Amino acid sequence: MLIDERPDTHPAPATAAGPPRLSIATACLSGTLEDKLAAAAAAGFHGVEIFESDLIASAWSPARIRQECRRRDLTVEAYQPFRDFEAVPPHLLRSNLRRAERKFDVLEQLGATTMLVGSAESAATIDDDDLAAEQLHELAERAGRRGLRIAYEAQAWGRHVRSYAHAWRIVRRAGHPALGLCLDSFHVLSRDDDLAGIAVIPGDKVFHLQLADAPRLKMDVVEWSRHHRLFPGLGAFDLAAFTGRVQATGYTGPLSLEVFNDIYRQADPRQAAIDGMRSLLALNEAVTGDVRLPSPPRLGGHVFTELAVDEVSGPVAARTLTALGFARTGRHRSKPVELWQQGAARILLNYAPQRRVAPGTAMICALGLESDDPARSAQRADRLLAPVLPRVRQPQEVDLSSVAAPDGTAVFFCRSGPGSWLSDFAPTGEVSAADGLITATDHIALTESVDDFDQVALFFRSVLGLASGPTTEFAAPFGLLRSRSATDAGHTVRITLNTAPLRRGSWAPGTPSPQHVAFVSSDVIASARALRALAAPILPIPDNYYDDLDARLAPPPRLLATLREHSILYDSDEAGEYLHFYTEMLGSRLFFEVVQRVDGYAGYGSVATVPVRMAAHRHHRLQRLRDTAPHPGERVHDYSLAHLTALSLSPPELVEAAAAAGYRYVGLRLTRVTAQEPHYPLATDPALMRTTKVRLAATGVEVLDIELARIGPDEDPRDFQRFLEAGAELGARHVITQLPDADRARKVHRFAQLCEMARPLGLTVDLEFPSWTETPDLAEATRVLRAAGQSNAGVLIDLLHFARSGSSVADLRELPAEWFHFAHVCDAPPGVPATNEELIHTARFERLYPGEGGIDLDGILSALPPGIPYALEIPRAQLVAQVGAAEHARMALAATRARLDVPAAV
């Protein structure tokens, strides 16, 4: 049940003391009319307005639509629009009356009684109120004879009639009982019409009420109306005052939504209808104090923020929290969840979240909010169609109520004191090292898709009772951003939402949907000093910001110097000051902020700091990818995703998979090695080249190598010129070559020629020696390199080829270090296959993750120079068929790190 008990048949008209009927225009929703009716009914609406274009496009007859509405317990409140009727010459009037009679037939078949007539826009209309009244009287007379009504609506862009007061004068002059007004909040409030005049209109002459909110925009009113209306509570209009004025006249008709919005009309109609119902229920509550909707309990602040993590992102988050002075104070008694705390600021690290998390990524998956009545909070959420989340718990664990926001974030309603949720955590005895520098959580910031932005804002406003701030827009390094905040009356719960409303293409800052948690400090400067001493990863802010800050706000020189030294940002307004600093990204999405509010400052810092922060995060994230420094006690390697590992992925997809999994590099296969494998012609396909370069730039992943320059007896190195140029364009460093040629002199000459071609492009040429080729082992590869004598020549050690060829680790140790630029890492079953066919099949389809086979990984790798990148070339056809190429790439990196890297102690 959404509101009062729904009747088994059509709801009776509301009385002044009863609940209003709630209706939605089909124009608000996407899909066919069938989709829209199903969505309206599922959301609990009592009625619908049938928009003419929806009916015309429907395969159902009007009579069938009436049956379907009755089956779904929906009434047809109105049919619209009927355009350009009044104040026209006689010949047009005759045509209009004929058209009207046909539409009256449709109304009768639909079971509707009201037709909406908008004030005329046509150039054929005459500015003559008497004529308009006379013709509307004639229309109403014909409608009345059939038991129908005409609701005349002043459109803000009408040719002569633009205000409700003007429309009322015409209706009153017409003086027909079947003619009344339709009052539309957009047409009234977009013009800033005086609402006081509504009081003179008798309630029984208001035949229909349409509601829409909207932002304040300086644009053509038609465009504003047709593309930018919003559900009530999301815009700048005072809909409570407007609705209250109308209801004070004695109006007892439906509250009907008419919201034209490009996003809503492309969204899932059921979700849009649910949002519309939430908005109407909240509006009715604001206007009438309707007790059927439980009032929002008083909130007492952020109790916890839960992060979904995995085996990669969890330790990163733990290190950052430790550096911020948090301690791991508890472990959940039955779930892999850790409690990290400092003061009243609490973070939960959930290693087995219910929500799917991108590999290696930490994300906010749940919020815990203090409620003085958790049961009432949950009841209100349920009445507002927020899905209640199932929660698995042990018998002795606390039963917490939680609901899901439209973006999937869980919201828990908590109460402190004995028997609270904290009793589910076993104490660890660990104590914070920061001596209370962070005391609580100030706010949570989430980034939504443009499709979810309004839905999530409406959820927090209606379900939690938060007050929404104005929507702001500002330019950022990667396009326009839109932001709005919401807070409770006591400013104990603060949530900010951001979106990129004009997102296009693949270019991005490499931080998809960033999120952050802001903590409270009573002295941000002292916190920054102390946290630096704990090696907290504070985000460096460029000097240009402080030069501009000095010009804009002129803080005292000593304060400015301190802010600059500790990368603290600053803002002030008439109420107070705001000092804050950020951490670097924890991977690719999440970061933390530490804030200090001085006096009555209630904002979130200057919007001018957002581009500064975004650019700094981008710069330092890419810098970290390119120049990773291990933590004390940690041994890590730079990893590349070789294309053969995930050859079904196109180059842009391979880059995406590498970025998601945590690789620094990729190797790209530009030539087809076998007739059966896919071919990605980067050298000759400008569109593919452009898309690949965009994804490289967006993610920060770099190209380590390109392959394959395979030069046999019949190949000419000069044929690889464009191949080499494409590699240089991609930023590659190395070229893999193979020499399946028994003539040593010829292959040495051609190898040297390829090196000479690659040298001006900044590329090395690295010779790989598969054991089934005519350059089958390390010894032969060494002879070729020595004979060629090229400064940019190298040898590529592929662990599988090295082991299968019987090459010597002792010989490997004797070779010049400058020959080795990277290595191909994998494992394989012990033993050497008996035939070349078996060797080739294993190499291309059945390699293993490091540690799963019999290759002497440690012996071979220890003979190579330290610090060279490891390219994971681990094709596993059967596993890829089961889990997909991207997931296989992630699993390969995780397994290799577990085998070859030495992590620092957490």
C-alpha cells in the first residue's frame, strides 16, 4: 500500500476532508501507452491523463484502453490537448467544432469526462475575449449535452491568453457549467504570476490541476516547458504554496503530474512513475500535513559509511585509513566486515558486499544514519516505494532496517545505545594513533549518472526528509558538472550529489563516478601536519590555486603560506570559513576529505575548487600509474596485459579491461598471426586508432609493446613501416619480432634493418624465440643480437618459450642487462610436449597462472634485471569462455601478484 487503502473499484471523488486522487499524464513517461498504463498502476496512481499522441500511436482502441485502465484500477482523468480552438474566424470554428465532436467520441469511449483545451497559439486567432468566450461557450454546450467538461488552460506562450487570470475572465464571461479552468503550475509559476488571484476562483470551476516543478532558466518558455520540467520538489517553484492556494478554493479534483522532461521520457517508465508518486506524496504532505505518510523521524548524523572492497582495494583502503589515524577497532562476528573508527567517524570495510564491485575498486555501498525512530523511518521509506533490503543475520545479531536508494546504495536506520549495531562487532583492542584529529563524518558525496541524478535527489528528499539545496552547474576539466546537496534541519546529515549532464563519447578523467567521504576536524591545519607525519596520502594542490586565492580572498600571508604548505583549500562567506584537504584516490573511484567549518559556514567550499581537485586527482593518479613507488616492505612490479591473454577484446576494450584490473600497460597485436584469430588493423583504421588513443588517455594505461613483426624468408622489413609508425603513435616502447628463417645471415640482416627503421621512432626491437621456429632458443637469439649490433635491439624472455626450448638460466645471467626491456610471464604444465602442434596449442590456448605449473619462475626471473615490466601473456581459451576475457585478465593479474609481489604489512 502506498497511501490509504485502495478500493476494489474506481476510487470515489475526493472530498475536502479526504485524500486527493493522484494522477499522472502519460506524457511524463517513456514507452508505448501500454507501458505507461502498467507503470502508472504499478506505482499506485489512481488515474491518468491520456495524451493524444500516445493514443494515436497505440494499437489499442479507446474502448480497449478503457477496459485496460479499469482492469488496472485507473480512471482516465482527462484527455488532452485540444489545440487552437477559440477566437477564430467562422470557417475555422466550423472545422474546430467538427474536430471537437470527433474527440468527444474518443472521450466517451475512454470513459473520460474532461478534455483540456489550451489557449490558442495560432496566428489565425483574434485578440477578442468576447469572441473567445462565445466560442468556448459553444464548445462547452456541445460537451455538456454529452456529459463532458471542458477545462480551459492558459498557456504561458499562448498568442493572446497567457495568464490564469485572463483565462478565468473568459471562462466567467462564457458562463457555462461545463466550462472551467485547468490550472497548470508551470504556466503560472514560470511567469511569476501573483497567486493571490486564485482565491477568487470558485473551487467547482477548477476542473483540473496539473503540477510540475522546474529550475529557473533564462530561455524560451516553450523550450523550458517541453524539455526541463521536473517532478515536484526538484526545481525552484514553490509548489506547496501554489497547490495550497488551489485547494483553498475548495478544489477536490486530482493532483495530476504533467512533467515534460527529456530524461524521464527515456527512462524506465516504472521507475519514473515511482519517482512521480514519491513527489506527489511528499508534496501533499507539505501542503496538508497528511498523517497517512509517517513523518520523517529526526536524524542524528552519519553513524557509519560502508565501503565495498575486494582483496586488492581492501588493503589500500586500510592503509589509507591507518594513515588518517583510524584504527581497526572491530571485526563483525559472522561477516567479513571490519570496523575502522576515529572518534564518531566510522568506516566499514565489507569484503563480501551484496552489490557487485568492479575489481580492485572501493566504493560506497551503504550509509548508516542515526534515527530517533528507525521503525518509523523504515515505514516511511516503504510507503514511498523504497525497496526494503533483505538482510542475512545470525540469531543474536541486531536487526537493522535498510532500504535501497535508486542507485543501489543501502540506507540503514540506526539507533545508538545498548544493543546497537556496534554489538555485532568483536573488539580488536586497537587504538587510533591520531589522538582525535578526526571526530565525525561531515558529509558523503556521490556521483550519479544523469539518468539517476533526479531520482536519487528525490529519494533523499522525500524518504529521509532532507531539504534540498539549489542545483548548481560549473565547468570542470572534462565537461559540465551539475551538483546539489541535501541536509536535515540540524545539519547533522549532509549528502551531495553530482552528475555530468552532457556526457558524450569515451573521453573521461579516468575516475568513473567518483565518491568521497568527508570527515570533521576541529583544526584542519593541525590535522594536516599530524597526518603527513603518519604518511597520509594528502593530495598535492598546485601553486596556481594559492596565487588565485590570494587575489580573490586575500587571507593573511601567514595563513596563506600554511595552506600552501599543507595543500589545504579555503573558502569564506558572510557566515564563516571552510578549510579542507583531500587524499589521493584509493584506486580509481574513492577518496577522503577532511574539513573544518568555522562559525556558521554551511556550504562545501568554492565551486572553483572542484576543477582544481579533479585536475590534481587526474594528474597524481596518472603519475602513480607511471611511477609507482612501493610501500615500505613491499615488492611490486609493473604489469602489462599482453593482447594474446584476451585476444577477443578489441584494443579499446583491452585498455578498459587493463585499467579496470589494475595493469599499468597493455601490449597490442597489430598484425594477424594466424588466419583464425581476430584482426585489429590499428595501422590502417583511423577510427579504431582514434578510439584506442582516447581510451589510453582517459585511463592512463600505456602501450608497452606492439606485435608482431614476424619476418620469415619471404617478408621484407620495409613492409612494417606503417606498423612501426602506428606503434609510435600509440606511445609504444617496444616491438616484438620473431625470425622463422633458417638462413642466419639473412635474418641477421633483416633484424638489423628493422632495428634501424624503429630507432628514429623511439622503439626497441625485441626478439622472441618460440621453440618451434628457426630461431628456437636463447643461444640462437643471442647470436642474432650480437651479429646485428644494434643499440635498440633486445631479447624478449617468454617464460614458456624459455622453458620449452631448454635454454640455460646460467647463460641468461651472462647477457647484457640493456638487452632486456620486459618479459612475458606465465606458467605451464611440467614437461615438454612431443610435437610442434602440441607446443603451439599450449602456447596459444592453455597457459597457466604463475604458480599453477612447473616452470622455474623464480630461477628465470631472478636472472633478469630487476624492475623490468612483466607482461602477462596467459591465453586460457576454456576459462575465457566461462568467465569472459576481461574477468580472465583480472584473475591473471590477481594470481600473478599473489605469487610474485610481496605486500607490505597492513
